[in-house]
Amino acid sequence: MSAPEEPILPNSDDHDEQPELDLAYPCQWGYRLIGPDGDEIQRMLAAVLGNRPHQITIGQTSSGGKYVSINLQLEVKSEEDRKSLFQTLSLSPAVKVIL
């Protein structure tokens, strides 16, 4: 009997790369930001986005009331713009998860 095959695990570098999306830019894009303080997330968004047109809507609050989601909708000009914005938002201490 032969030994079972070892699973092929993704290279750790594979997790750093976001898949390429087939999008026509500019386009509307949405982010869902989740954190403990919705007001803090909104202040951070105002600072990051400045005068850039965008819409913010309040999403759900977790069942325990510990987290709130904020939905951000805006136009991204390119894939670089979309990825850069994701990176900037994800580095904020106000954001625990970004989707």
C-alpha cells in the first residue's frame, strides 16, 4: 500500500496577491468596513477620502452589539486605485475587517 499523497498547500506568497478582476474602469465599487466604533470609522473615511464623492450607509450591528458595519460606495478609477484604497482602509485601527 502506498503512502497517502501530501496535500498541495498554497505558497504563503499566494495569500498576499488579490486575484485580478475583469472590471471596466472607472466603475462603482463597494467596501464593507467592520469595527467596534461606527463613528470612528466614519471619521477615518472622511479623513482618507476628503472631497472624493462617496456614499456611506450604516450596516448591521453584531448580535452582541460589539461591532458595526459601515458600507462605502464610490467610484474607483483603476485597479491600482481600488487596491490602494483597500490597503489604506485595512491599515486603519478603526477597522477590524474589510470586505
